[in-house]
Amino acid sequence: MHRWIILFALAPLAACEAEPQLATLTEASPETVEALTGVLAAALGRASVQLGPGDPSREPVVSVLPPQPGPMEGNSPAMPALFDIVLVEGDCYVRAHSDGALHLLAGFSCVPAG
């Protein structure tokens, strides 16, 4: 009896999570890009964001441009925020380079990056 209790107690520790796999979006329509920018804005805690160059249906890395400097600022040292598009157990996510946080891309379709 005690063996079963120990087995069930240790089972969650033995289960391994699926490793995120780099992916690309299946399409980059204006609607998809708008929804993607909404997820990225929420991830960064900003009202809106502007994506950097690139096509998320061809490249697994998405960049978010930093906010424009204000009128009283000179050159800004701010760098773009980078996110990987990843596939985890069939669901699409963006993973922040800064802290590794995963943000679900609900309703998006991804394919493994080739």
C-alpha cells in the first residue's frame, strides 16, 4: 500500500513538460498581425506596440520596437523587445527573450520552424 502512495506522490515529478519548439505562424494576414500585436502589448504592459521588420509566417523571432523618444529626449538607448514564436503541445505561444515568460497565442495556428 505504501508503495502505491509513494508512486503516486512521485509521479508528477517524473512527468516532463514538452520542450518549446521554435515555430512560425501559418499566416500573417493583417488580422493575425493585429491580434499578435495585442498579445505582445499585453505581455509588455503597454497600450500598443509596433512590430519590427520581419514576417512571423517565415521567421520564428518577432521584435517589438521601443517607444519613440519624447520631445525632450535625445537619442534613446532602448532596444527592441524580442520574442520567439514557439509551439508547446500543439498550442502557439510567444516566449520573451528577457525573462522566458510564455504568452498564449489563443486561436493562432503555428507550424514548426524549418
